[in-house]
Amino acid sequence: MRILIADDDAVSRTILERTLRGWGHDVVAVPDGLFAWKVLCEDEAPRVALLDWMMPGLEGPEVCRRVRELARPIPTYLILLTSKDATGDVVAGLESGADDYVTKPFDRAELQSRIKVGERIITLQQRLADRVRELEESLVRVKQLQGLLPICAWCKSVRNDGNYWQSVEVYIAEHADVRFTHGICPPCLAREVGE
């Protein structure tokens, strides 16, 4: 997973970067909130961001607020990583849009667990977004099937959107999750074979 680290303290940033790389993550490290904001606005923004609270340019909570205003189907999982540990600070950080809050100095096992929680939430959001997209596509197909179908009165072929004629079976199979089996109904059997 690609993770953004935003911390103006070079030592903290380097320790975090090495730790996360050691856990197998692709890391983008930036020295302040403005750089973090620019990275998080990209189309391929990291899915998780670890943000220091106090940084030049933009502070961590302001980055959180701005990221929450972005209309994305899968929002970035934001973790404030800061030395501010008062209850009021935790509340203010979470109310700014952070998903989690970790105090410095951080415990490696705790940070790793919290990142794993973020990964699980992102995976669930991705699955949900995929499911919504599938349902929207299905709805489009259903609406197509509910509309009028131009059908030949003689051979029963259906005209598709490209003005090509095709069998009803082919048309429906292309527009719905349907497979056909063939049989002979009793009236046709009687007519063709006899009683």
C-alpha cells in the first residue's frame, strides 16, 4: 500500500519512512502540509496518510479538513501522528476529519495495527464502490431492457443500437446476465411432428 508521511521534523520523517518501508509499504514523504495537500489532490493519491499536527504551510487538521471536502468514492484514510495527547486535542483532531490519532513517540506495534485497520477499511470501501458500480451498470441494462425493442415482425430479429439486426437470444445475452437453453413447446411440437 502507498502511504504518505507528512512531518516537518526530518528525523521523525526518516524513522517513519524506514519503518513503513520495512513493513513493505510504498512511501511518499513530504516536509510540510502544503506538500501533503498537493500529493493528496493527485488522481493516484496514497490511500493512507500519516500527518503531523504542527507543520509549516498547513497543519495536519487543516489537511484533514481539505481532504474530506474532496469528492472521492474511496476517501484517504487519515491518521494524525502528533505529540499532542490531551483529550481535547484528540477530539479536535478527529473532528477535523482524521480517521485515527496516534501520539508520539509512537509504539511500532500499535502504529502497524492502526495502519492495518486503515487497510481493512479501504478494502471494504473499494468493495463497496465496486458493488455500487456493478449495480449502476445493471440498472442501465435493466432500463435498456424495459424500453421498446424494435423487432422484425417476420423473423423476430431485434435491431440493436448500432442499427444491426440480431436474434433475440443474442441481443438479450449482450444486455443482461442471461443464458438460453432451447426446447420445443408442445404447440410447436404438435404442429411440426404431429399429435
